[in-house]
Amino acid sequence: MKLIKSLLTVTLCGLVALSNSAFAQAAPAKSRLQTILERGSIRVGTTGDFNPMSIRDAATNSYRGFDIEAMEQLAKDLGVKVEWVPAEWATLVAGITANRYDIFSGASLSMARARTVAFSDPYIEAGTVPVIRKADAARINGWADLNRGGTTIAVSLGTVFEEQAKAHFPQATVRAIEKPATGYQEVLAGRAIATITSNVEAATLVKTYPNLTTVAKAELRNKRPFAYPLPQGDPVWTTFVNNWVALKKSEGFFDTLEAKWLGR
């Protein structure tokens, strides 16, 4: 009887130890949100080479742009400071998984990236738009006006826009331009009536070159969402960022940034 009692005691102690161990393993790790609040800063990865979304001033080592203002507002709403972490597009995902930053300043959502990192809800949609000379704006009102025989559309060779142009303008002549030449330079020189590019780049082009403009009534095509890359496995942090995106959308914050930086 004493032996049985001893065995029961050992077994019960073992079960308690296992239970405590299992509880410890199941206990959630500290959320990145809590870490950010305790640290007093949010680490934001950004490239600084994506005009007008993220632009780095080398002289002052400062940043400006659509995504920069958004991340500054996120930090303000969190009550913390921003730590800008220089990043590159090729290592965007690696920077998240290596814990170099808490969030990336914004990128197009792709399934390849989504296999390794989480994404917030989208905050804007980017898409393809035609760019033409202002002198031609009165006679070109939409995509259909460019899909005509005798019309030349210039695009950069090997880009997604080359394939898009062939699909959107089967009646026109699509001319693929090799680097360092560009589609918009062909338009400026009068060798093409239009080029197509993302509305993000188009916003910069029309500011840089006053003779260029986007086609006023041309809707965005080949749309793709922009969202914030985040670490996987942290539902608290992801939920917080999603709630912030939803709130800022309803307040018109992103509409204001689009009007300022993307001209729409």
C-alpha cells in the first residue's frame, strides 16, 4: 500500500509538472504591439527610392512621401517615435523575418511575399494608367481612344507594361523600348502617342515633366493592392494595424494623401 501511494504521488507530481510545462509552452509570446509601446518607438523599414511613396534625401538622411507620412501618423497614434530602417526591395521579406523592423512602409501585395510575411488590409490600390502629352489631351479621353490603327504605344522592354499594352491595345502598334530609353521619353519626343505605367510613377512623371499628363477619364487597370508587410504569427499586432487602416480610411486620411502625392 505504501508503494502504491508513493507511485501515485510521483505520478501526480509528474502530471502537474507536465501541465505547467504545457501551459508555459502554450502561453502567448509578447505581442509586437506591447514591445513597441514599451520601447517607445516603432521600427519602420523603407527603401527611400520609390517616388512619391518613399523618398530619401541623402543630404539630410531624411524621408518624405505618401508612405512616410502614413507611418509618421501611425507612430503618432501609437504615441511613439519612428525609427527609419533603410531597406531594399530585394530583402524586404528578409528584413521582416529577421526582426530588423516592425513594419514595412508599404508594398504591393503578392502571393510570393504572403508566403513568408503577413500583410495588413490594403490602404490603396495601384494600377496602370496611360500617360500622354498635354497637347493631345483634348482628343484622347480614355483607353479606347488609344486602341486604334496608326497609334504607337511605347513601353519599356521586358516589363509587365509591355504585356499589358499588347493586351489593351491590340489595334495599335506597341513599341518595346530598351533601356536606358523609356516609354515616356518616346512620348515627349513625339515618337509615340502614349506610354502606360503605374499611377504611382505617373504622379511623379507629370510633376517632373509639365508637358505630360495622364488620360483624364482612363480608369485604373491591372489593379493591385498596397498593404503593410508585417511579421507572421502576431495576430494582436496585425489586428491593431488593420484597425488603424480602417479608421484612417473612414476619416479620409488616405484620400488626403492620394490627393497630395498621387494627384487623384
